[in-house]
Amino acid sequence: MLQRKASTSLLGAALGVSFLLWLVLGSVPRTSAIPAFARKYQTSCSTCHNNYPELNDFGEAFKKNGFKFPKDDDTFVKEAPVMLGAKAQREAFPKAVYPGEMPGSLPLGFRYSGVATYNSKQPSSLGFLPRTDLFTPNAFTIIAAGSFGPTLSFWIDNDISAGGANAAAGLGDGYLKVNDIGHYLGLPKDTLNIRVGQFELDLPFTQARSINLTPYDIYNQAGIAGAQGTTNNPFLLNIPQRGIEIGGYPNDGNFAWSVAVVNGSNNNPATRNSKDVYVRVSQRFNLERDASVRNDVQAAGPTGPRDHTSIRFGGFYYYGRNALNLDPTSPDFIPNVGTIHEPFYRAGADFRFKYRSFELYGLGMYGHDTNLLAMPATGAPLGFSPGPPVTFSGGLAEAEYWFYPWFIGLMRYDVVNSPTDFLNGASRHDTRNRLSPGVQLLVRSNLKLAFEYQRGWQQPIPNAQQFFRLNGFATGIDYSF
């Protein structure tokens, strides 16, 4: 009871301090340094984001159109592009280089985020963990994005530093995209596009540009057998992949599809010859009653752009063949065994519902990895036999409500069911879950404060019949310019 009262008092005090901080920041003059697209069109970040970096309907249409306004782009551009050639070159093609364009100014933006945390006390047998950490730099990122003409676009984001000491910094997404290739085949607009480079998969809900302070647990789940077999699959759904993606969203964009062929080694160099395949389809149903509004790229309210009332359903499937025992120089290499192939897949379904100032979305996913058991025999080479597969399931659900355009409440629930993790001592039960209520405040359209409380799962204390929850409160600051 005393611990519960202390936690409540702590939460109230943290919210009070954070609110005072917000008041101080609110008196800062409006910044004139805004991201590249806002500079190009001389518009607010809220044109494309209801709660950045999450895209609204207009932002989704802008992205799908190759980082151009969906309609009458030329009339809205305030920084004219540099033309790389003349109209005569287009007419002379292929006897001349096809003309293109570059952004009129250097298309760079920067983003910084930092998080302060307060955690519950950890048992001393697990080692010392400071209960407070004041605004750890999460990442400082440079972003370059734009278009090379009507059908070519690019995106590059690189964490210049992460974790405060350049830890894990590096390229996030870096790709070139060609829109509307199907035009030359007589197909409807944007039926067929292609993207090449390193990119986040076409996930139902982006992790790379999430509004949350912590990653989705189901995205972060790996297939690791540990003491239960040979499976050691490093693949994570939330890490960018290197590969080629084809896809489309014909005409109104309510139906979307994509197929990607990737290395399957996250954002690292290829570790095997086989490639993985990811497929996604989704269908959105526009529920606006007014037909004229329904056919617009966005609806408009008295305070500016707002999303259509809609519901979206989707499904995704990832298949790969993990390969082990490839490198003879590795300390884990087993001689006279050969390559061990372990096929795996991830399958799931998702939905997203939007109604005025309310959003509700979620997904469920199932993971399955083939697993082998070592069968040593006296005087004979090591052999393997099929063992119980490494499986897991789970998902997420999140609700968001805009009390004001600048004040958003959130409630998020993460759940993962992994019998293998339980057997290896990761949690008290097969299922572990996390509840994360919070609020976010847009001090400016490019400056945000986020507050979140996390109630975690029960973790075992080694060599004891006891368990504990690593609960905690986090507050973050996020701004871009």
C-alpha cells in the first residue's frame, strides 16, 4: 500500500514538473527553422502530421505521391526546384539525357529526441540499476528527402549519434523510389511503384517514425531457442531491411499492396545467399457521409486539416530461411555438419479506425521458427533431429484522443506469448504484457513533450522463487528543424 501511494505521489509530482516545463517552453518565440518540406511549401508541420511524426491522411497522400502535394503541386511550391535540362531534351530522348530537377535548396532537416526515466526498484541480486536517468539523448538524426521530378523521390535518415555516445548510430532508411511505372503499361495511377535501398518494411504501423517512447514489443520479438534447441534467428520486424520493393495504391489509395525481397539480416550485410519475402495488403473504407468530402484527399475542420472517418483492415506475411553454421572462422562453428537451414515465417492482421478526434488501432501476429535438437552419439559426428518449433504470438492495441489539437491522450497495450521465452526464464508466465498510458503535448507543431507510465510484466529473480515488475515513468522531448 505504501509503495502504491509513493508511486501515485511520484507520478503526480512528475506531471506537475513536466507541466511547468511546458509552460516555460510555451513562452519561447515561435521558431522559424522548420523541416525541409515545411520550408519548401512554407506551411506548418501540422499540414501532414496530427501528432508528428505520425502522418495524417494528407501526409499519407503526400508521401505516396513522391513527396509532392497530391493536387496542383506547382501552385503550392514556394521554393522552385532547379531544372536539370530543357523541355527539348525530353522530346529528344533517348538521344539526349532525360531532364530532371533537384530541390531548390538543400533538403535537410534535423530531429532530436531525449528521454528522462524513473524506474521501480530492481532487486539487488540483479545488479545496480539507477532508478532515475535525466534526459538520455535518444537520437540526433539528419534527414534528407525530396523529389527529382514527377516520379522520382528519395529519403535518407541517419542517426548522427544515438544513446549520447554514438552508440548504434547509423543509417536508418536510405532509398530511391520510382512512382507510377504502371503508367507506361496503361495501368491506373500509382498501381505499380518500385523502391530500392535500405528501408523499413511496409508495416501496418511504423516503428521508425512512431510517436511512442518505447518500441512495440511484438515487433521486437526474435526467434531464439536458447537452451531449447538450435534456433538463433536475429531477424526483427522493426529493423530496416536492404532490398527491393514493388507495390502500389491505385487511384484513390484506399487499396494498397507491396511485395519486398530483402536480405533478411536487418540493416546488416547479407549473411546468407537466400533472400526473404515480405507481402502486405490493406483496404481502407472511407466512412464520411458527405460524398464531396469523401472524394477529397483530406477533410477540413474549423481548425485545419483533419482525417477522414475511416476503417482500414490489412494483413502481412514474412517468409525466410535462416542459415546457421556458415562461417568456419566462427567460434560457434560445428565441423562436419554443414549448413543448418531453419525456415521461419511471421503472419499477422491489423486494423485502424479513425473518427474525428479519436483513433483506435492494433495488430495481431504469429511467429514460427523451425527448430532442431542436437543428437550427439559416441564416436559419431554430431547429428540433429526435428524439435518443437520456436513459436510466439501477440500484438498491440493503442487508442489516441485529441482533447485539443495540441493535447493528446494515449493508452497502449502490448502482449507477447512465448513459451520458449518462459522456459528460458524471461518471464513468470508464457504471456507477458505491458500497459502504457500517457499524454503528449505539441508545444509547437515541431516541438513536443511526451509523458508515459509503463506497467511491465513479472520477471523472475534468478535463484529465487520471487518475481518483480520493472515499472517506470518516462518523459521525452522531441523537436525537429
